[in-house]
Amino acid sequence: MATQLLVLTTFLAVTCSLVVAFEPSPLQDFCVADATSTGLFARVNGLPCLDSKLATADHFFFSGLHIPGNTSNPVGGKVTPVSVAQLPGLNTLGISLARIDYAPMGVIPPHTHPRATEILTVLKGKLNVGFVTSNPENKLFSKVLKKGDVFVFPVGLVHYQQNLGSGTAISLSSLSSQNPGVNTIANVVFGSNPAISEDVLAKSFQVDKSVISDLQAKF
């Protein structure tokens, strides 16, 4: 009997921990992020809440998506995020936005969002977009999009965008998390701190270590 009780208790504890690890239905109207909190509570689903009596309309407001991003960088792409870091009122609501600007032939390199599905709408220009499924298939789903077209990138999968036009392009993305996170593959692999061993990367990519050294120097 004691063994059965222990098993049941363990099962309930594990089940409860799994449940609270995902975004539950809100138990209040809102939870404005309090970035100044000392963090006395575990941050399972966002940042600690500001006292609702101190919330103002500005906590739910962001201005700036009309401003083009600076694409003068090596990849020719710039993301302007509107996540909980920029808009505290998004905390715990499970949604965010991003404006993406592209120089001619600019790209948003292959990357993942570990906590969000992304749905992208083209506002200007023509984009080549795609995502790759997980091992072992590694199947590429790609599409050329024009103004008004929409494409979805499933949560956690590697995806990319490329401007195919000779002019600039703009897209708008909605993401299913107030803090979707981003892992740009090249930065993660070749720009980690501390660096991943050249031996590991050379073996993984089947190239000479000098190639790895050159790539790590760029990140």
C-alpha cells in the first residue's frame, strides 16, 4: 500500500510539473512584466507581475514598427522584435511580433525559435522562405512568396528567409510566445562562448580544422 501511494504521489508530482511548464490559461486580466523584480519566484511562464494597480496604458503600447530596420550588415537583414522585452504587457499572453527588413538579396540566416511557431506575412517584395523537418528526413519545405502571401514555420524547426528582389523587402511575423527565443545556427555552432572544439566541429562537418578556424573567426 505504501509503495502504491509513493508511485501515485510521484506520478502526480511529475504530471503537475509538466503542466506548469507550459503556458496555462491566464488567471488574471493581465500580468505586466516587472523587469525590476528581484526574482523571488520561479519564472516558469514569463516574468514576475507588476502590481496591477501600477499598470498604465504605456505598458501595453509600442511605437516603432513603421521605422525601417538597418540592413547594413553582412547578411542584409534586420529584425525589429516586439516581445515582452519591448512590450511588458505581453507577459504571459503567449504572443509577439517582429518586423523584418531585407536589403536586396538579403537573408535572415537559418535559425530556430525554441518556444514559438511563427507565421510570416510579406508586406513588400518577394521572398524565398523555407523550413527543414527534424532527423532523419530533414525534408525542406520552401516557397517563393510575394506581397500578401503568408507562410508558417512550425515551432523549433530550422527556417530561413531570403529577399529575391533587386529592391528592399519587408515582412511581419507573429509568434506564439511573448518570448520566443532565437538560435541562429551559424552563431550557435561557430560563435559559442566558450568555443566548441575545432576537433568536434571538423569531425561533424567533415572538413579540415582550418575551415572551422576561419568560420569561428567570423562569429
